[in-house]
Amino acid sequence: MVSSHSRTSGLMEGTLYVGFVTSNPDNRLITKILYPGDVFVFLVGLIHFQFNVGKTNAVAFAALSSQSPGVITIANAVFGSNPPINPDVLVKAFFQLDKNVVRNLQ
């Protein structure tokens, strides 16, 4: 899942590929493979992800900054808004997407 909110994550079992993207202007991708006992901090408000790259289930825990830290799932927000964002806007924003692809994603 790709999302945005503040959290700290620790891995108890399995292997996770985790990362986040720094803010403008660099938009630098920071990643790490986590093994049991490793900890990774997702900075407040940055786009981040976790992906199980192991052959077994992964078990991780998260420490959030409040009882209700909120979450924004990027794909749902961009392609599932109600009413939908005008496809012409998304074609410009995601310049590698065809207008028909945007409509299908919506």
C-alpha cells in the first residue's frame, strides 16, 4: 500500500521492502530491506510504502503520532475522488498516462 501519514514501523517476522519519497524539490526515494528486529521511521506526511518481499508472512508493528493519525491512500484519493478529478488534469499531472487509462482508473 502506498499512503501518507506519520508512523514508525518495526519488523518482528519476515522481510519487508520499505521506503518513502522526500518532499520537493528532490523527491528522493529512500528505501531499505527490513529483517526481524529492524526499525524504520516514516517521516511525517511523506509518501511511503511497505511491501512483503519474503517467502512467509511479515509481522510488523507501527507506533503512530496520535490516536487518529489519519491516512491518505494516494491512488484512491487521486483516481477515486467524488466527484472525479477532470481526466485532462490527471493526464497533465501524470504525463505518461493516456486519457483512456485515466478514465479506466477512475
